[in-house]
Amino acid sequence: MIRILDLENARGLIARKAVRLEEAERVVAPILADVRRRGDAAVLEYARRFDGFEGASVRIPAEGSLSPEMLRAVEIAAANIRETALRQMPMETSVDCGDGRRVGQIVRALDSMGAYIPAGRYPLPSTVMMTVIPAQVAGVATTCLACPNPSAEILGIAKWLGVTHLFRMGGAQAIAALAYGTETVPRVDRIVGPGNIYVAAAKKLIAGEVGIDFVAGPTEIVIIASEGDPRWLAADMLAQAEHDVDASSILLTTSRGLAEAVGVEIERQLETLSTREVARASIEGNGAIVVVDSLDQAVEFSNHFAPEHLSLHHPELLTAIRHAGSVFIGPFSPEAAGDYATGPNHVLPTSGVARIRGGLSAADFVKVISVQELSKTGLEKLTPAITTLARAEGLEAHARSTEVRFA
């Protein structure tokens, strides 16, 4: 059974189980170094050892096909993802300030990106769309997709999208190949997408040499509802729980009656759920229903937790939300809709990273470059400020580089 807690006993949930990357880092560090040193030979060796790969090259063609039903679903989802990504693009600007300064910014796409697509317990063809489409909208020319065991749907969507490079490789060796480049795999500018703890550890270790989205931990949802249909709430919690035994599903409610009804409903739905083994372990190990005194308390708890997914059954609470990866408002906005088809990205920060950034977007695949132009008059007006600040820092040549223009 899921735990029903009061707020005081639920404080420990905010701390979460720490994502223990240290051991995983020790495992993957030699793999990263080996791939950097030996390139394709190392990648092939690890692909055969860990993924059962038997081919001569990890580069494979995108030859999958999509059933008519799947194609229609992909067309709908892709259109919404693309529409959302277009709205996320930073704008180029150029402003005449009227004092001899013209300042603004230009927007330039990254040259290349790599998307990691998991294919363990659940292959994720939807993640192909969520990672590749924003990059295409941004104008990234080289799109690379790495997957240890791509399903027919993953291959079909990659082909439909026109992914430029597809590789059958997984784990830390895939991250290393994309980060460093090999004879077969091009070096990319940013690596995005979810993965297991070894993928997360590898991304952490290569961050700085290549851009990443974030180091992801187990998936999570917080639901705030003082009333609602227990069947719907239970279904939303189980939808998150079936991802992984370490996933967290937390309901915050002011109603003890609703809490008990949802607990009963979770047990009823688990009986017929095909993924009940994973979902039950998640619910019993990391799930909770927390009874709070007020919705304000629920919001305070959620802001401290900074959940990956936040389901708000009370739209008026949105203005008080400060930290969340993605917010789903109202009873007809299940998190599963965002996983597939509403448009906003499902690659989201976990483990409290929502305190410092939101989910993956088209803006992750561009650089915003500042542009500035001064007239003679504009520079002359600024010279006293420039030279004073430069000399305060002991940078005499900086000051003189301005003064020389008026000597």
C-alpha cells in the first residue's frame, strides 16, 4: 500500500534519495578514456560486450517503417512539438539607443547535436521527436542519434525526421563517442536525452568539453489536488511509477478522505496493470500521499521539492509556483499527454534541478551572440567611464585603446 503521511512526516521526501553517481563515475571513467584513445575500436568492443551488437560498424541506416496508425500519431505529436519549439527561439535584435550606441544580438545554431535514446525496459520513440525536432527548428545541420537497441518505431521516426546520423550504441561508450568523436561518429556540440545512471555519470564527466542538457535522476511527479476523481489521480500516479522502481509519485491534498480513496484505487488498478511489478515497487518505495492543512502548504512543499512534473488541479496556484520542470493544469491535463503530444518537451530536469532550469527547448541548440556598434560620438561619451573602470582594474592598455582614438 502507498503511504499516507502528514506534512511533518513527509519532510524526508524533499531530501529525496541521493543520486549516487560516484560509483557509476568510477565505472564509466575508464570507458570514456578508452573511447577517447581508441575511437571506433573501443566503441565496437563495448557495443558487442554490453549491447550484443554483431555488426561491423555502429553506424546503421534508418530503415524502419511506421504503421499508418503510428504515422498519424507521429504527425500530430511532431506538429505540436515543432510549433512549441518555434515559439521558444530567441529573437535577433538591433536597437539604436540614440546616443551613438547600437546594440543587439544575433542567434546562431549549434553545428551538431547528439540525442541519446534509451531502449532498455521501454524503448522511447517519443524521445526521438522531443530531442531532434527542437534541434531542427533551431537550425542544427548535423543530428546524431545513439540508441543501444532501436525499435522499429525509433528507426522509423528517425527516418521520417531525416536524422543525419544513426548509431547503434549505448551507455557510456555512446556518450564518449559523441563527446570526443571517432572515425565513424562525429563530435557533437551538445548531448541531450535521458538514460540510466551510467549515461548520467558519463554526461556529468564530459560536461564542459561538450554541452549537455542536465544530469538526470529518476523521474518524478507531484500532484496538488484538494478534490478530484480518485481513479484519475491514481492513474496519474501509476503512470509515473511504471517508469522505474526509483520513480517518485507524490499526491498533496487537504482531504483525508480523498487520500484514502486514492490509496484504495491505486491498489485496485495495480491488479490489472501489465507493468505492476515495477509500478508497485515504485509506489511502495518512493510514493506517498501527503495530507496538508492548506493548499499554501502544498505549494510550499512543491517549491522545495522542485519536481520534474507538477500537476495542479487548482489553476489559481500557478502564480505561486517557482520551481518545476513542467506544469500540467487541471484534471484534463495528464502528464502522459505531455510525454507524447501536447508540444512542450518531455526531456525535463529531475532531482531538484528544476530550481535552476526548465526542460529541453529549441533555445538549447542556439547561441545568442551580442552585437555592439559605436559611433565616434558614442565612444567619446563613454570614454570617461571606460578609462576610469579600466585603470581601477590596473588594465592600462584597455584605457589607452579608447583614448588613442581621440589623440
